[in-house]
Amino acid sequence: MRNDTADYRELFLSDTPMVDVRAPVEFHKGAFPGVLNLPLMNDLERQKVGTCYKYHGQQAAIELGHQLVSGRTKAERIEAWAAFARANPNGYLYCFRGGLRSQIVQQWLKSEAGIDYPRVIGGYKALRNFLLETTRQAVEQCDFVLVGGLTGCGKTEVIAELDAGLDLEAHANHRGSSFGKRATGQPEQIDFENRLAIDLLKRRAAGAACFVLEDEGRTIGRCAVPLELYQGMQRFPLVWLEDSFEDRVERILRDYVTDLCAEFVAVHGAEAGFPLFAERLLQSLSNILKRLGGERYQRMRTLMQDALDEQQRSGTIDLHRAWIEGLLREYYDPMYAYQRELKAERIEFAGEQEAVLAYLRERAPRR
């Protein structure tokens, strides 16, 4: 039998298969990529056992748990764990703290299915704390540089081109702006943090000591950048990406109209996809109503609605350029120009995409 493990680093570096035996409500609040939830108790059973523990103590709660998970229910759950164990002989199981629940699953697998299967010592909590520390250490020990620039200048494209690029927006499944919400949902905050930490862990294990990331705000959609990283982003050096107004309009047209519409159609089907896309675009504009002001908002909304009507009628997207150009000139560009002034002393290089890519590829780590 393989031993129980506390080698959290190796578990994540090797994408070790793991089964989480916590209740679904715990799992959905936060988990790790690729992990399968096969709970010892469902949410209602867990609630009943928790109430029993509160009023009658541990022994009574254990006895109630065995009553609730018995007979056919117990047999079905053991078979599910056994199937996972057979399919993943190199895997592990865990519960919240690596305690009673994972030990019971181990015992039942051994006694009922003849399978010795190891668990993660310390469980979910220890794995989670390891990843939190991974992010903290990366911020403390590695070199970071930010890519800034006006809306639509292609910052995400630069990040994607670099071996050192760390794509926060990809981990958050959001494009970062008020219009950045995608057709598929965002991960839970804990899931976002875990994915980011595992990315950092694997890159550092491969020898990376410098990371390039986009100059983001505190939140990317509903996902908050980890505090240590966000605080670091207030002092990291900055590279400013430049592009023509026309190119920026075309990039936004592609990302937020062509590609986003296609995303909604792919997820929801041809009939429902377009109305949902149109609703999302109009809602995104509504989200910045207070910052736009009433008159400007109404003007932009009319342009957007006309463009959506024409797109639905004929398939052409040309009218969308009008509201995109208006938003850039009247809202986004003045805001970003002000931000550049505030960060001017941290800007170590400015240029268009090819020049910025060449600079970042040659730039030596500064720590």
C-alpha cells in the first residue's frame, strides 16, 4: 500500500488524481482543478450529523452518520470510490482536515472492496494553505512587470505571446473590463486563487523567476486578485503598450461583438444565443451608467441598440463601431490617460506590440 502523503507540492505538480469526500456544499465553495467530488455524506446528511454533534457530542454524531450512510447507500458510495481507485491507482483521497471522514472512507474501501487507498494528510485545508503560501512566496521572491495601455490595445495578446506571461483574466474567465463578462461563468473566488497558485507553482518548478501580467484592477469581474499580488502590482514596474485608435476599435469589435456573440451561440444555441448576447452587451453598458452620465449613456445605448438590431437582421456588425468609438473617446481613453499620469514614474518602456514583445523577451529579471 502507498503511504498517506503530505507532499502537497508534488500532488499539484504532477496533477495527481484526487477524490474529495467532503459534502457537495463544501466542494462548490472551493476545490482544486480536476478533483472529483464523491462525498461520504450528502448535504442533508452532513447537516443532520452536524446538528447531532452540536447537541449530543461526537460519538452520537458518528453513530448517526453510520445510520444515515448504510445499506444500499453505503454500498453505492463504496463502489463509486472503488471505481475511482481502480481507474486512478496513483491517486489520493481527502476530506476537510484529513480526519474522520477520509479515514472512514479508507476503512470502508479496505474492508468492503479490498482496496488500500491513501489519503492526503491535513486534507483540503492543508492543500489550500499550501497554495496560499505558494502565491505569497512568488510575490515575495520573483520579479514581476506589468503591461498597461489604453483599452483595446492588445495587452492580453502580449501576455499570451510570452513564456513569462501570467494570464489573470484566463484564470478568472473574464476579460477584465465592464464589458468583460463571458458566456460561461466565472469560477468561485477560491477556485480562481487555486488555479493561479498552481500556475505559479508549475512555472517556478520549471525555472521561471520573472512573470509578466496585465495591469489589472483589484477585481476581474467578481474574482478578486489575491491581496499580496494586488499590493505588489501597485509598485511593480510597468511597460506601456501603444496602438492606433483604429486598430483598438477593430480589436474591441472582434472581442466584444464577433467573438462574444459566437460564444453565446455556442453555449446556448443559435436561437437563444443572440438575444442573450444582446442582453449581456446592453447590461454591460448599463453597469457604467453612473460613470457615463445620463445623456451620454442614452446616446451610447441608442447606438448599441441600432447596431444589435442591424446585426440580428442582416448579420453585419459595422454599426457597432459607432458606440465603440464613442466609449473610447469619451470614457475609456480619458480615464486611462489619467492613470498613465499617475503611474508615469514606473513606466520603464513604451511602444507598439512588436517592440514591447521584444523588450519583454530580452528584459533581465530585476531581483
